[in-house]
Amino acid sequence: MSDQFAYLRGGFVPLEHATINVRTHAFLYGTAVFEGIKAYWLPEHQQMGIFRLEDHYRRLLQSCQILRLRSPNDLATLAELTCALIRRNQCQTATYLRPIVYKADLRIGPILNPEGTEDDFCLFSLPMESYLNTSGIHVGTSPWRRLDDNAIPARAKVNGAYVNTALAKTDGALCGFDDVVVLTGEGHVAEGSAMNLFLVRGGHLVTSAVTDNILEGITRDTIMTLAAQELGLTVVCRPIDRTELYVAEEAFFAGTATEVAPITRFDHRPVGDGQVGPITTQLLGLYRKAVHGLLPQYAHWVTVV
Ligand SMILES: Cc1ncc(COP(=O)(O)O)c(C=O)c1O
């Protein structure tokens, strides 16, 4: 048995015992919401630090609100349980945390939250370095479209919606791309398979508008803040056309697992001169410092465990 624990049905259990009944509503219908949170070893504290912990749980509770799921725990308790798991699993390297609020009902039928049914919270952790490489990736435009806000809202991090992500990411990989961008039904660029997109155009940082079926990323917010505050850049949120990808000076993905992943080719066309650009390089460096607790002005983003 491994020495790792997970949290399920109100308690910590060995990872192998963290299992659910096959009749669980979330398994049958995808009716769950989740977060991806990262914790890092902080060299100056010699302790783990969780990046933007409360912001992730604020978004989890918003996802619950959209899906009519009832989190058994409030924000403060969710944050405490997460710190407790890091301690219990004795994490000392970059760690990915996956909290989920899921519909635990065992009755058949897709209806959400009929009277008297309980939803459950579970959480597990695993070691994880960067999800994509940082020396420049090749991104393709996926033929799969992003789910619409009026179908399955991208603003909520709904487990079932990641079928859309899986199709886009897998078919992109089979075509030889490191990752993909997905377009909205109207043909604007929404985001990557599981990360937000940034372009540099005319020296400004450009990212898709929140009305273009994106997850309102916490890394997106971090990057927008660092770009404006630390580099004095103008950040513009607006609809992005597909061909803007081909004429951008620089481009990168941003997400909790992805961190900052420079994009050096889109659909077999080089981005700029095909090398990782200077603004991307600076933002990657600032982001790494922020998550490791090395930017004192952003110490409030890091919860020391
Ligand atoms: C669809 C999607 N977009 C964007 C992101 C980036 O969001 P965040 O920076 O909050 O991790 C994620 C990652 O969770 C995602 O799944």
C-alpha cells in the first residue's frame, strides 16, 4: 500500500481506498466540478507553498453555484483540508492538487440537486513538474469547437466538459501538435485545450475575452497582473481572430499545470522569428518567481503550509 492519502466522504483515507460506487451520479453523468491547484517547494521558507489557494476555492464554489452542487465545506475549511493533505503526504516537490465536488447520489436520472441529496468533496495530490515544455511548442487549431456558455459553461470547471478537451487534445496530438487552440462557435479563438492563450501584438499583451467561452483562469489573472504591474504592458481582453495567431509577435499558454508555455509555431507557421520572445521570457521568469514565493510584493498569493 502506498503512503499517500486522499480525502473522501469527510475523512483522509489511503489513496487505494479512495474509491466511489459505480452508480455515483458524477460517474454516470459527469456532474462534478473541480480545480487544479499547484503547490511548490519554497526555497526561502524550506516549506511548501500553495499558489492562489483561496482563489481556486472561490472558483470551485462558483462552479458549484452554476451546477447547483452543494459543497459540504466552506472556503476556509477547503483551504485547511488542502494544507492538511500536503502535510500528511509529506510533499516536498512541485505538487498538483485535484479537489472535486461531485454529485454523490446513487439514483438514476440526470436531475441536479433534488431535495435531500448530498454532494461530496474529494481531494488528492500527485507530484507534477511543468505540463508542457518551456522551450517552445507547436500548436494547431482544433477542428473541435469550444462548448458554449449556454451548453456547458466553460466558466465552470465541469468534469463532464473535459470530453471536449480530451477530443481536442487527443486529435491534436495525433496530428503531431503539442497542444491545440479551440475556437468558439463564432470562430474566435477561445483558449488552449486546458489553458488560456496570450498573444503579443503591437507590443501589447492580448488575451481572449471572458465572453468567448473560456475558463476565467487564475494564471491568466496572474499574468495580466505581472505584465501590467511589473513590465508596464497594456493588457487587452478582446475577441481574437484565428489569423491573428499567424501574425502575432509572440504567443504563450498560461495555466496552473501548464504554467507559462511559449508557443513558437501555430499551424506550421513560425510565431515571430520562431524563437521564444522577450516578453514571454520575462513573464515566464516572473511567474516562476511568484509561485516559489520569491516576489515579496505578491507574497499574499502563496499560502505557506
Ligand atoms: C479549459 C481551461 N482553461 C484554462 C485553464 C487555466 O486555468 P487556471 O490558470 O486557473 O489553472 C484551465 C486549467 O485548469 C482549463 O482547464
